[in-house]
Amino acid sequence: MTSTYHADFAWRGGESVVANVRIEVANGVIVSVTDGVAQQPGDEHIAGVVMPGLVNAHSHAFHRALRGRTHGVGGDFWSWRESMYDIANALTPENYAELSAMVYAEMALAGITGVGEFHYVHHDRDGASYSDPNEMGLAVVQAAHQAGIRLALLDVAYLHAGLDQPEPLPEQRRFADKNIESWLDRVDRLGEGGKGWTVGLAPHSVRAVHPAELDEVVGARYGRVVHLHVSEQPGENLSCLAATGKTPTAVLAEVGLLGLFATAVHATHLTRDDIELLGTSKTTVCMCPTTERDLADGIGPASALVRAGALLALGSDSHAAIDLFEEARAVEYNERLIAARRGLHRPGDLLAAATSGGGHSLGWVDHDGRSGILPGMPADFIAISLDSVRLASFSPDCGAAHIVYAAAPADVRDVWVGGSRIVENFRHTKIEDVTGGLRNAIAKVVSI
């Protein structure tokens, strides 16, 4: 089936947007894009700016239930984690599927067409496997299908409480497989995924999957992407240095888990050598600024990583906010506070991180340096309305900057995934009441 669209403007990469763009879609793929042409009979007119769908490369869907409940208290990541455990241990396959579906629908309304779910709640509350060992993971797949967005199920290995703690903590029993082999066997049962979803490997971190076990992941990768938390907190680095004499990044380099297939999530507290290793290997770094600032984790060296050759993707992680425009602008704004200068990242590059960077990180698109609305790409795109006060001063010449620094999820009017519209005129087409559904789903896992 072929559909044609005529957009007032389209972001085609770089710093500006192009006027009067005609887009042809067939079988869920963009087959042609023509700039500067008039609308033709049969074209669907799209007002505003069309751009690729946003790709959220790092999500923990159930963390959404914590929004507003943990932000006003003190402490740090490690104390926040106790509240997260409470939610994790309230999950069932049924309420997990319901909550995830509503979170993914919220993402869709925010212009997110694909998500990498860093999924680690695998087992029942006592740590025993469900009759289907992947029942919880398949609940997430069901949720993404219900919300209409693409999913990379990044199945997490969580084997130890720390480098000096061989056994997981009691509150981590739901996360932990017996050993690296049983985890790999369980993930292999998922195959390559299915329609609208893929599978990736996610050794949680060097503290939760030790170096000898990480070495086994390399031989069992079989073309799958690999995502890991890396150097999110200084304490993680100190324990790794004490146990191995190396930083987490150096451990990953030694075992062969850096490269175009790999994504280091957070990468906040890095040495110069770490930055060089990530850059020369072309590893993707997924930053999640709204979570990193909420948890007081710190500000990652994004500009130094990019200069070294690393690739950049973005995630909303704990969903303190679901707003990839904010994640993109925060990469720049946060670093300005440290560098005391502006313009560390070009707006077009930040938009690329929020779109094609995430797509590459999840294994959906090749890294070829291209971004924007392009032939051969999946027909996952969004329409940004220019009718709000936020974008009243919009100028095509600096369109990327207007989108990055002024747009909000409320400006996303329409969303297509694989050529099918899942958001139309600011409303989800598959889920009638996202707000009510989200409220009800959260009530089932927390005390309101």
C-alpha cells in the first residue's frame, strides 16, 4: 500500500528545515522524498514540521510509578533505589503489561515511536521462574504492541549485588537468573523478536555481571546489540577499581564489549582514558539527563565523548519526565554549567541523537551519519504543530534549534509508526484515555 504526504516543512538533517516536502510511503517504509514541490492530488497535507520519530534508547517502564513520589525527598541514587525495589516487587505480569502499555502510550503522545526497554524484572516475587520464563518480558512486548510503538526488549542479566557480593540481595531475587548460562538460555528462547519488536542483550553493569561472565556474553552475542549501565555513580567506579584494578569502561574494552554494537548507558563519571576507549571504538553513549539530574548522579562529558568519536543516543530512563526534547536540550544546557560557554553541541546533532542515534543504538538502523526524513528509513515520523506559543517565532533557517530548545511533547500533533498513524490531532488512536489508564495502572502498584 502506498501513501503520499505533503508537509509544510520537514527536518532533513542539519540546522534548517526544508519547505514543501512530499513524502511517499510504501509497506511501512519511506520510498521517496522530494523537496520544494507543490502538493499533488491525493497527498495528505501535514501542517507544521515533519521529522523522524523520537527514539527512547533507555527505559525502565515501571519506574514511571515513582514520578512525584521520590523527587521531593533527600538522599541519592542508592536511597532512591529502595523505593524502586518496592515498586518492582509489586509487579505481576498483568499489572506490568497494563502499566507499560500506558507508559508507552504516554511516549507516543510525546513523539516517541520506538523504545529500548532495559527489562530486568524477570521472575516471581520469590525468585522462581514463571511457567514461561519470559512471561514478564512478553508482557512488555504486549504493552508496546497495544501502544503501537516499536520495542527493543533489552533483556537484563543481573547476577550479583556487587563485585564483592556474589549473591543478589533478597530484594533483587526477581531480577536474577541462576548464572550467565541460564540467562543466555532464557534470552535465546525469545529468538530474534517478532513484528514490531527485537531482542538485545543487557548485562546490567560490571557490578552485577562480573568480568569473566561478560567475556561469555561476547561469544553469545550472535549479532545482537549490547547495552550496559556504565559509571553511573562514583561508587561504582571505586568498587570496580578495588576489585579489578580497572574502570568499568576498561573492563568492557578488555573483554571486547565496546564497539558499534554496544551502548554504554549514562557514562557519567569517566576518565580521559575511558573517553578515548569509548570514542575510538565508536561505542554509543546513551545519556538520560532528566534522570541523571533527578538522582544527583552528575553531568556526563558528552562533548568530549563526541569529539573522541563516540555516538550519542538519549533515553528517559526512570521517566522523571517523558520528553526527549528536554533530554536533548539538557545535554547542551548541563554542560554549559560546567564549561561556562555555549554551543557545545549543534542543535541538528542533538536532534540526530534523539532520532537516528537511538535507532542505531537499538540495532534498527545502520550508522551512516545520516539523519532526518530519508528514503529507505522506516515510516516512523511525527508532525510538530507550530501553533503553540512555544513555537510562535519559528524560523525555517534555524528550525532544528527551535525544535530542540522550544518544542515540548504538547506540540506533537500526529505520530506514524510503520506508516500507521497512532496519534492523530493530539489523541492516541489505539488507547482512548491514556491519562485515566495511566492513573489506574499506577494505582495498582503503589498506594495512592
